Amino acid sequence: MKLSADHNLIWNRACGSSDASRPGDRALRDAIELDGLIQNGGVAHGFDSADDWLDGVRGLEHFGLDDLAALLRELHAALPGEDAAEDVWERYAADADDRYDRLEDSDRLQAAMVERLASHPEEFAPITDADREAEARTQELLGRLMGG
């Protein structure tokens, strides 16, 4: 999904912000954090590494991604015990990651953010000049890193 410049600013602000004062910003930050951890290391890694995996699940629910949130709750409840054999963990990880991948698509969260922002703009902090300046610096840095 191609985000508008303003939508991209809100998304990027959520990716780098630990200080999200409004509920939409917090929900987006938490959902992105959990999804990123899962995408990088698998479902079990996401549960283990997120500041609070349940905040990420609540973030998904905030944006109406209830099927994905319900799956994560189910997968968390089915986590093998710490003393489970390695093959049990491997089977769990393969199944959990496969089930998550079948439902998850980053476009879904982006589309849900755009919808929520349109229907509840008060849940997101206004875009400031500082946000625009930070985004410009990020784009400039990315351009340099990419050889541009």
C-alpha cells in the first residue's frame, strides 16, 4: 500500500516514538513493534521480546484486526513450557509462524491506520513541523545510504 505523505509521517513517527500521547499513536506503535519482532524472529520471539506483547495485540484490536489479535492470543496460550523438548518448540514455531504469515500483511495494518485516522483523527497527534523536519532528515539520510 502506498501511503500519502501525511500517513507516512504518522506511520514513521509510530515506528520511532516511545512517547505516544494519543491512543491511536500508542496503538499503532505497539502493533508495529509486535509485528516487527514477529517478522524478524517469529511468533515466539515476538512474545518473548516485546515490551508487552499484549499491548501489541490490543493495538491490532484498536485497528479492527481482531482475527490477527485472536490468533496471537491463541498462539500465546499454546506456548510450550520452558522445559519442553527442542522438537516441541520447533514444531510450535513452524506452525505458529505459518499461521501468522497466512493472516498478516503489513498493508492490512497500514490500511486500518488510514481508516482509523479518517474516522477518529483526534486519536492521533497532529503532524508538527518537527515531524516534517525529522522525516526530511530521515529521507536525506536514506538517500545518502542508497547512494543517491
